[in-house]
Amino acid sequence: MRLGETVRLASPVRRIAQTATDVDVDAETCMVRAERVIVATPPVLASHIEYDPPLPAAYGHLLRRWAAGAIMRVNTVYETPFWRADGLNGETVAPQSPIPVSLDQSPRSGVPGILCSFSFGPSALALARLDADQRRALWLRALAERYGAKAGSPIAYLETDWSSERWSLGGMMAYFAPGMLTTYGTAVREPVGRIHWASSERATLMHGLMEGAVRSGERTAEEVLARKWPSS
Ligand SMILES: Cc1cc2nc3c(=O)[nH]c(=O)nc-3n(C[C@H](O)[C@H](O)[C@H](O)COP(=O)(O)OP(=O)(O)OC[C@H]3O[C@@H](n4cnc5c(N)ncnc54)[C@H](O)[C@@H]3O)c2cc1C
């Protein structure tokens, strides 16, 4: 089914107000009145929405403390996936390196060759503090150590720091500090009146991945339908 114009792009929700009978969702370009709302953003972004009445304390605390991890990704592009000619599949894991993982991300046609490499956690934060030129030099050196000198001279270098992406603020998943699950666990999935919650972080399986996001969306949709038609 195509959703078409029902989906409002570039229209962040700023405020959610609920009464005994409905809920008003105030977004940048529209206002929607509904019976129920599903907030399907990463927890930290859900904490940026104003709730009226305010969320119970456990929910507010959980959303503010459920921190996203740090992740930086670089795609380096080459004329061809030259590593394949050397018998390499392009996948590397180097736990001691600030860039511990790389993958062959070339299209099916094999042209151009693309390596996709990642930095995570404290290494990603440290790399983000470097000048762009320093970071690029360090990154390409790490690739050249694994794939040879050719890897250090890509025709394009594309970098994304998810922690500075306004509508992600980190990735690839938010995690619990010690004690959070035992203190706030019930607030992970229980609705607050007419407000329901979905996101990969709230999945019961495949937490943090695309499949977790889909599973969580399906679970929450069923939860909403069960309130509307309790006998179904
Ligand atoms: C670099 C990187 C690599 C990854 N690789 C993989 C992989 O290989 N395989 C895999 O399975 N998963 C991967 N993931 C994880 C995967 O992307 C996430 O698990 C998934 O996108 C989470 O989906 P979500 O719907 O919960 O949240 P999101 O995808 O974050 O979607 C939330 C949406 O809500 C929007 N939003 C936020 N605030 C508001 C607001 N106030 N109003 C309206 N809209 C709002 C955001 O713009 C966003 O579109 C990767 C993640 C990263 C960062």
C-alpha cells in the first residue's frame, strides 16, 4: 500500500497533548487529532518532544538517560573493487584499530568499488574531535594497512558522523547504563494513556537492527488495535 501524501516529511513533532478522549499531535507543518499516537523515534529524540501532561517520572528519566552510542561511517570509492583481484572479500575486523570494521559495499555490477568502514564508541568520539584532514589521513592509513596502498587513494571519501545528525544524535542503538533496566524497565514499552512507543531500541528481538525496528512497529500496532477492538 502506498501512503503518499499521508506521510508528512520534514515536519518534526514538537508537542503531544492528550485528554481523556483523544490526543493532539503538534508538528512543524500540521496538527493531527487522533485516538492514539505511536512515538517511533530513538529514545533521545522522543525526549525532545513536549508532553502535556508531562510524562510520569520514570518515562522522562528513561528517555533522557537512554543514551545513543557513537558511530562514524566512511564510504571510500574506487574505480574498481581492486581487492577482489587479490582474492580478498573486502571484509576486515581489527578490534584494536579505531576503525575496527570494513566491508565491501560495491554495487552488484562491481563498479565502482566501494569500501564501507566504521568507527564506534570512544574511538568515534575521539576521531570526531580531530580536524577533518587529520581524520581522513588516519582513516585512509588504516584502510591502506589492510588492503594495500590503493585503498589510501580513493576517488571519493564520504563521511557521516551519526552523533551530529540532528534526527539521529547517535547510533546504531541506545544502550542502558547499569541499573536502568531494573529501575525503569516497565517504561520501555508500556503506553502512557494514549501514547504508545516503538523503535528498534524497544524491540524484544533483534534490538538495535532494522528487523528490531519492524518487529517493534508491528508489536505496537497490535497493541493499539487491541485497545480499539479489545475482542479481536
Ligand atoms: C551507520 C549505521 C549502520 C547501520 N547498519 C545496519 C545494518 O547493517 N543492519 C541493520 O539491520 N541495522 C543497521 N543499523 C541500525 C538501523 O539503522 C536502526 O536499527 C534502525 O534504523 C532503527 O529504526 P527506527 O525506526 O527505530 O529509528 P530510525 O531509523 O532512527 O527512525 C526514526 C525516525 O524518526 C524521525 N524523527 C525523530 N524525531 C522526530 C520528531 N520529533 N518528529 C517526527 N519524526 C521524528 C527521524 O527523522 C527518523 O526518520 C545501522 C545504523 C547506523 C547508524
